[in-house]
Amino acid sequence: MGFLVLVLEVVVLAVFVVAALVVLARDGAERGWLSPLSGDGTQGAFAVSAVLGAVSVAVLSYLGFDAIASFAEEVTGGSARIARALLFCLALAGVLFLAQTYLVALLEPVSSARLAAEPGRQGSAFYDTVDASVGTWLHDLVAVSKAIGAAFAALAGQAAAARLLFAMGRDRRLPRVLSRTSAGVPRVALLCAAVVTLVAAVWAARRDDGMDQLVSVVDIGALTAFTLLHASVVGWFVVKRRGGAVSWWRHLLAPVLGAAITVAVIVAASGTAQVVGAVWLAAGLVVLVVQERRGTSAPPAADRPARPRSGR
């Protein structure tokens, strides 16, 4: 079902691209062809700080590719296949996101200055532009596609989150009850992930700015995790030399540059998100230090519970 929904979303995206190209060929662009990359001139000169601020919000559009890594134990072919799948999904998401954003920016009749002055218009800007330039039919089609796609994306996210909780519970980084399985399915971890998601969804739905707050918190958590992931690459391959021969590009320069970018985006994020991210990071570090002092380690392979089976 997830694959069928993905096919439908790709079809809708193709319809939008074709319709946008037809409108551009017939009526021309509302602004310069390079303005989506450099700005329309109504908000002053191009600024790196503005780009970083936008990235802190747009990063949510790229989250999800990393969930593939949580199913590494259920994939044949080893870590190399997981790595290729991660890079492929990230590149594909980037190309699709860039294409649709570039096209809708060319069709956007409202200036950047006006959008900045009226924040309420920003959330629906994409749909308003499609409605005005192409037609209500495409607006409704895109909206339905997004609504259905989000539901199935949430199911995939639940599975990935549960798989991560299961692995951390098995390695005694979280309560071991999370590693319990039933017929090969980590039911406890799945239910915990579902409860947390439900609470967050209800909390966000009851606030006027709930979506903005939720996006900021999710994004800052992902950016913090990615920063630590870059640091772990340097620590594993360069400091501890546990990965064989050191590649100074792959194991040092690339992760350092990646961490620099994510840190810059975190600095440009909202204050609320920064506070939440700092508190969450501090709590994790405290738990890690306590576990290290107690000598908590992963159980031997023979004592580990059976890994969960992927659904088909």
C-alpha cells in the first residue's frame, strides 16, 4: 500500500510539473528565472543568514531517508546496500524538492517582502500559487495527495522509530522492556512510538502555532542527531582507527563540513527549538554518562532477543 501511495504521489507531482511548464510557456514567469535562487529583490540583498533560517524549516522535507538505516538488520547485502539506498533517496528527494520549489517560485505572484510581512500567507503559499496559476483542480489534487501521503509516511516513520527503540532497548541504552517481541514484532516499541506521536499530534493540533512549534522541535532534534553522527564518524574512523585505513576525505573532511553546516543551521533556528534541543541533548548525555559509570553494555549476541521481522 505504501508503494502504491508513493506511485500516486509521483503521478501527481508529474501532473504539477507538466501543468507548471505549460503555464510558464504560455504566460511567462511572474519573476526572473534566477530569482528563486537569488531572491526577487524585494527583501534586500542575498543573505546567507536568510538561507540558513529557511533551511532550518525546509529540513523537514528531507527527513525520512535516514530511517532506512534502522532496518539494516533486515536487509540482505550488508551495509553497502544500506549506504547506497540512503544516498539514492537523499539525492532523489533533493532533486524533486528543488524542481517543484523552483517552478512554484516562478509562478508565485506575491513578492517575498509581502510574504515576510504576512506570515499567515506563508503556510499556504504553494497551494495558493497553484490555485491562481493553474487551477483549483490541481490545488485539490495536490492537497489530497499530500494528506494521503502523510498518513502512510507516518506509518513508515512509526516502524522506523519502533525499530530504533527496539535496538536501543536490546543494547540496554533504554529500558529492556522495549526489546520484547511478539511473533518477531517489537510490539512494545511500536506502541510506545505510537503513543508519543499521538500525544505530540494532539498537543500541536490544540495550539495556533502548533505546527510551527512541532516542526521546529523535530528539525532541531534531527539536526542535533546528524551533528553527533558526523562526530561519531570522525571518532570511529580517525580517533579510534576501528574502520581500517583512514580516508581523510570520507572520514574527516566530509563529516567536519557536514557538522559545520548542521551547526550553522541550528544557530539560525528559533530560540524555542534551540532550548528544546539543548535540554534533550543534555538529558541524553546525562543518561549516557550514568550508563558508562555503571558499566552498562550491550548483552552478548547469544542473549539478545530475536530481531523483529519486517512486514510484507
